[in-house]
Amino acid sequence: MSTRRHAAAALALSALAFALPLTAQAQGRDPARLRVALLPDENASSLIQNAQPLKRYLEQALKKDIELVVTTDYSSMIEAMRFGRIEVAYFGPFSYVLAKSKAPAIEPFAVGVERGSPTYQSVLIGTAGGPVKTLDDIRGKAFGFGDQASTSSHLAPRAHLLKKAKLDGERDYRVVHLGTHDAVARAVQAGQVPAGALSKPILDSLIKRGTIDASRVVELDLSAPIPNYPIVMQGNLAPALKQSIRDAFLTMKDKDVLKAFRVEAFAPTNDEAYDVLRDTATVLKLDLGSMK
């Protein structure tokens, strides 16, 4: 009888030991410091400086230390999210799709709203007075794109050129990757490449700030609407923390804080909203699993 009681007690202790990690996992992570990654589409020091109001807002709203992070490029941002080196990230639409393919547990929860819409467009531009005046003129010439994983400065305009002008980057023009949106705009303005593509809101912002002279570039065309940039968080965070992060973004009203994202507000979103980007990958015959 005593042996049975000891065996039962040992079994109960074993079950409890097994259950404790599962309970802890179910409760989720609740770190004292949250690492928030900004989209690496412009100069890193400028991005972090401009996002200081965001840092102060999140520290007050979440009662956490906030570390702003700008990775070297889209691929390193995806890998940082994949391996848990950041908790919250502001992804480009396609870089989010890539990240989701590598880290299925991550969760998009908010999308930027601009001009009353949760979508935006890519703009294809040429050098004013240069050799490219229409999409057909791109044939046989260099065309400037941003990061390879960028939606509006690579994938959307590349698909647009293929669908609308039957121009394939593998054979009909020379693809030049310049890294960031502002690098594309500067290169086209200077005539270093005769044409290129970037986010229309970013171009508008660069012109407004005086970084780009509107008289030195011409608009060639606009892409179809693209779902806007999502805010994404790790799926293994504690439910209460996830709700607090969600609330902090969806109730964000301060214009100085929103300025870091170039949006007027955030609206709820989910993974299905980005299926259109998966369709774009199909058009371009891209294998998401093999992309960095």
C-alpha cells in the first residue's frame, strides 16, 4: 500500500514538473524591455531620431523600457523577428509576408492609415529631361529598385512592369538595387539611373522635406493599391501584454508619434489582408521559402 502511495506521489510530481513549463509557456513572455524595430528604408540615425516621440509614448503606455532598433536591411529584420531578437516590428508588406513564411507564429495587428485608406501605391519615376518618358522607354535601360524584399520599391513595381508593359527584369531591362527608397529617388534625380520606383508616400515626404526636387523627377505611373505597412508582434508574448501593445497602436493619436510611421492613424489588420502580396510573388514566380 505504501509502495502504491509512493508511486502515485512520484507520478503526480512528475506530471507537475512536466506541466510547469507548459503553464509558463501558456502565460507567455512579459519582458521588462521591448525591442521595437523600425523599417530600414531610410538613414538609421535619422529614423531613430525622428522616432523619439514614439519611444516616449510607448514607454508611458506600456510601462516598459523601449529600445528602438533599425536593422541593416529587410533580410536582417526578418531574421531578427524569426529568432526573437525583437518583440515588435514595423514591416514592409512583402517583408512581412517573408517573415511570416519563416516565423509562422508572428502576428500582424495594426496597419497604417494614410489619406483615410489602409493602402498605398508605388510610384515609378524618371529623370526630368532624361531618356525615360514612358514605361516602354525603360526597355534596354537600367531601372533602380530599393531592397530586394521591399514591396513598393521592388516587388510591386516589378510586377507592374511585367503585367502592364510586358517588361521582364530578367531580360528587358537592367535591375539595379540601391537599398533604400531615398537612395532610389536621389539616383533618379541625379540621372545615375534613368528611372526607378519607390513608395509614393515616401517620395511625397522627401519632396516636402526638400531632399528631392520635384522639378527634377517625373512620374511615369502608379502601381495598383498595396496593403499598407503592418505592425507585427511576437506570438509568444503574454496575452495581457499583447493586448496592451495592440491598444497602444490602435489608440495612437499624437501627430508627432504617428509621424515616425508617416501615417495618420492605425487600424486593425490580420494575415489575410496580405494575401495579395502572395499573389504578387506568384506573378513574379518567387519562391518565398528560398528568399532571404
